[in-house]
Amino acid sequence: MPHPNPPAVKAKRIGPTLVPDRSRVLMRPFRPTTDDIARRIVAQVMALSEAEVARVLRGVMAEFGDRHHAVEKFFLNRFNQARHLVADTEKPSAKRRALIGSYFTHEYSPESAALFNPSIVPHPDQSGLPRGALRFILSLRATGEGHISSITFREGVVSARPRITLTAPVEFATEPERVPNAAYDKALFARKLQDLGVQNKFCRSVLEQLGDSFTMEEMRCVLSAERLRTGATDTAADRAARGILLLAESNYEVCFAEGHPVSQRVIFPSSPSQSNGIEDARFVRFANDDGSFTYYATYTAYDGKMILPQLLETPDFLHFKFITLNGPAVQNKGMALFPRKIAGRYAMISRQDDENILIMFSDNIHFWSEPKLLLSPAQPWEFIKLGNCGSPIETEAGWLVLSHGVGAMRKYCIGAFLLDLKDPTRVIGRLHEPLLAPNEAEREGYVPNVVYTCGALLHGRELVIPYAMSDSATSFATVSFDELLSAME
């Protein structure tokens, strides 16, 4: 029964605090502003004597060789990507190739500006822990030069008390490698094309020539041949070809090396739809029908103009699939997946209208439509808008959902509400006051007066909340689950 006069409940800040670490840098491709500049650089390196090449390369390696793994291998890969800038008759030595590659490489500090908007899930490996402890993986939105956001990770342990202990991050940061021959399911691909409105004679002809499962290379070969057959002046075929290629490039797989520690892994934007950022990943450990688990994360892809909710999938935080979401409800920000199916269907919390919290269901995790209103702003601290703060958490009392409310002076606070376990379209409890609001030490940052999370964790009877402070740094808070329930209206 609801409490007639529910007491206020406040989360307790327990730390530690994570701040941006500018020393953690990635080696990334550098591209000169024009092809003419790139060719001029290559020509100048090609004109050096072998002795001068060796001397300059030694200097580069002396300065950067200890800051990254396999530096010279990276340089050689970059040369291979710029090989077209070297005349076919030229056969540069390995040292010259590596030196050319170094001119097309730079360091990027992914978290130089901010480390925020965390989500937390149980680690796949729970071995070797003391009684009552839980190992977790924390994902964070890291922002660097150009306000480009990527996903970075930390791992740690929450004890029975609870107390948070974070594993010190390794010195190096590494991106995953693209899986070269990842397979596409033709039926799913065709349905996504249809949903995007890419459906004409050219499209059907391309799909007919592909197998039930195909690779990017196979698709490119068919596209090229079909495009030649249709002729250069066929604008409809040209638009369809671009649509097919864009969809394929937005659905891809990456993989980290087995030995890379969790904190070494950084997922940097690498498709057109996310070119300016992978933002606010909401990770959830999803229970499959067979009892196994898959980790999913809804995130916002940003290309500098448009935002689009998308999906990440991983079994182990080493191998990741990037998946486009489709359907009329795939819009705005803040989609968060329930941790299991409900009555045989996937369920998602969302906010399509930039004001209210909605809920929707689907038979296919890739396609979403027909959201239903769940909650609207009701209290002064949430009058501007409401949104979710991560995936719902299953409890014996119902689905616990953290929310964010935006009030006067665009101040963000964290609240909570409770949904019926069997029918999550029913709200059965709601906090009247914020659970967490920015204090004086937290209100200054890149975006002032904000506390925000992308996912919490229930550990025993304590709710562990990693939260961002004014879009700059990240800390931790806890609250008794029983006290939280008692405070629900």
C-alpha cells in the first residue's frame, strides 16, 4: 500500500570520483585537409635519403614508442591506407613506409574534456571475490577534442558494506579492430531497407544476387556491378546504392584483443551516423530465453546534425556489434531496454517527445513503434521534462526505474518510480522529491547544475548509483532500497 505521507529519501554520496585523464591517449588516423597536401607530404618523405629516413623515424619512435602498443605496426597500417599516394613504380623500404604512416597518425585524448554519464552492470567474471562482493563494469561517456564522444570503461568491485573500489586504469588506451568479414542477414537487412524507404528495382536486383547471409565485400561487388549495368545517369539507382551502403556501414562489428584489460578499451565513433559522437550508452545485462546473458546498450549516435538512437550488443565486452534500430518510435534520446522479455516481448523505456517518459514493446529488438505514455512532469523539479536514467531494475516490488527531471534554471535531478512487474504500463510508485540533486561541489562543470546517470545496480538491499556531475566527472552514491520503497507515493 502507498504510504499516506511518504518520507523524503536522499542518496548518500560515497565516492570515489573519476575525473578526465588527459594522459590516456589513442593513436588515431590523421587526415590532411586536402589530397594535394597529403601527396606533398608523401613526396617529401620519398625524397629523403635512407639515412635521413632512419634518423627521423628513430626520433619519432623515441618520443612515441613507449606511449602505445605496436607503434610501428600502426604506422605500417596507416601507410597501407595511404598507399595510393605513392607511385606504383616506387618500392619504399619498411622504415620509409613506417615514416610515411607516422605523418598520417596523431594522438587523441578521448577523455581530455569530460568523463561522465556512466552506466554499471555486473562483470561477466565474478570469480575470486570475497563474500557479498560484486565485480562490475562501468561504462562512461568520454569527450575529447572537437566535442567528440566515445565509450570508455573501468572495472571495480562493490563490497557488502557497500564500498566502491575501482581498479586503476592501464596506461594505454586502445581501439578495437573492425571485424573484416562480418555477416549480414539478408532478410533483416531487406526489412531495414524497406523501413528506411530504400525500396526500388535497383535495390531488389542487388538483394536477389546476395545469399541469405553475405559480407560487406560481397555486397560491394554486387553493388558495383549492378551500378555499372544501370548506367551513370540513373539517379534512383544512385540513391538506392548510397542507402544500401550507408545501412551496411552503420551495422558492423568490432573486436578487442583478448588480453586487453577493460580499462584499455575505447570505442571511438567509426560510422557516418556516429561521426560526431557515441553518446550516453545505457548498458543492461539481458537475460535470454535459454538462461544465458547478453549485454546490450542503447546509445545516441550523433553525426553533427542529427541524433539517432542505436544499439550495441556484446557477450563479453570484447566483441561488439553495432546495430541500427528502426521503426517510427526510433527518435530522440533516452531509450533503455528492460533486462528481459515481458510476456514474450522486448520492452523499452523511451522519450520520443522531449518531455514525457513512454514505454513500448516489440517482437523484434531491431524494430520499435507505438510508444505509450507512462509518466509526465508533475513536480516543480521536473516541470521542463522527464527522462529515464538507465534500464529498469527488476525487484520483488516491481520494476525500479531511475529518472531525471529538469526544473528551474535547467537544473537536472535524479528521481525514481516503480512499475508493476507483470504490467509495466502501470506506475505503482513515484518519488515526490529528488533522490539526488547537484550540491555546491557538483554544480560547476561543462554543463552546470546537472546530476545524471545512465544506469544503476541493485546490490543486496542497496542501490548503487554511479552519476555524472555537471557533464564533467563521475562519482558514486547509494541508497537503501527499502527506504526508497517507503518514500514512494
